[in-house]
Amino acid sequence: MIVVVLHEPQELVNIAHVVRALKNFGLRDLRLVDPREYDASRIAGIAHQTQDVLARVARFEGLPDALADCVHVVGFTARGRTAKRNLQRPREAAGEILGQADAGPTALLFGREDKGLPNEALDLCHRVVTIPTNPAYPSLNLAHAVVLMLYELAVTRGDESRPFKAPRREGPPATAGDLERLFADVEAALRVIEFFKTRQAEGVMRTVREVIHRTPLDEREAKLARAMAIEVVKYGERLARSRVHVDR
């Protein structure tokens, strides 16, 4: 089990964004240590549809109590420290975090927005992670730091290999006949708008063919493209019958 622990968070909106991040990445456990303010109803108004995460939020007065049951604690800091620490980068840490989470609660510990984690808090950590950022401006927003680490965990556990959601309507591939009808209608539309006035029709249509062949269309897409070309032709015919002059 992976738990996110926020040590003395100062801004309610950051708590809300962390709650949303937990929901996004399929985690449910958030522990707050002495937050400056906490209002579940206001957080729900910012992080919509996260009631299941909010129902499990636990609050603690002291950090040792919040970490007491954890078998592995990873602290996050943007500042270099003079004390020797077991330092890691997020991607390196992700594999170990997932492995430790099988053994028991594993904490991702983040400090307050203005000061980060004090050395006393880092003393409780098995590992200290520093996210590589611009050395001249290293401090990330609290919620951004949480999101970045949760993303690295998702990648490491293989979430990137999940297939994309299938389209609502999957059409069969367009046939050669479908495409030839499309090319004929496109050429007719281009002639109506006098596109070939200063261009060679054969060369233009060869390029159109190459573009379409490079992006395989399904049957539905080919029909839609044909319908657009046919409407251009019909519009040109209506203009011709009305004898309205159109400047181009």
C-alpha cells in the first residue's frame, strides 16, 4: 500500500489537487500532518468525484504517528542538504517504492509549501528523492511534485502498456474503390473553386493521393471526406445558377 503524507500543508487548494492526483492514479490513502486548514466539503468542490479518497483522509498531530506503521518512507526535497542522505531520483525510486509497498504501507512524504521538509522529518526517511529541476529555481508546487512521482510510479508498474480506449464506432478500412471515388470527388471540388487555374491537376492529385495513402482512412472517414467534396461541388453549382459573382 502506498500512502501520500503531507507534512503541515498550508494551502487547502494544494490538498485538493493532491486528492485529485490520488484519484487520477488509482491511490486512495492520504495522511495530513497538522494542516493549517482542512474542509472536506471545499476540497470536494475543487477535486470533483473524489469522495472515496476524501472518506479515507487521515489527520495526525505529529509526523511520527503518521509514519508509525510504514515499512518504507521516502521524503521529497528540492534543496541540497549538508547531511548525508540516501538520495534517489524519482524514476530510480519508483521501482523500490512499488516493491516495498507489497510488504506494507510505504509513505511518500512531502513538506509544507514554503519550507519543505525539515531535517528532523528527513531523519525519519529511508530514502530522499530530489526531482531534477532548474537549479536556479528548484522548488516545485506541492501538488505538481506529487503528480510527478505518482506518474513515475504508474509508468514503472506498467500503466503505459494499457491499450487506448477503442473508438465508439470502429469502421472497416476504406477499399480501393472507396478511395478512387473520393479522389474523383476531391478533383471535381478543386475544379469548381478553380484551384487548378495556376497548378497542374495531375501533380496536385498525385500529392493528394500520397497524403491519403499515408493516413489510412476507414470507410466512414472516406465517406465523410467525399461528402465534404460533394458539398463544395453543389455549392458551386448553386452559385452558378444564381449568377452571383464571387471574388477570390
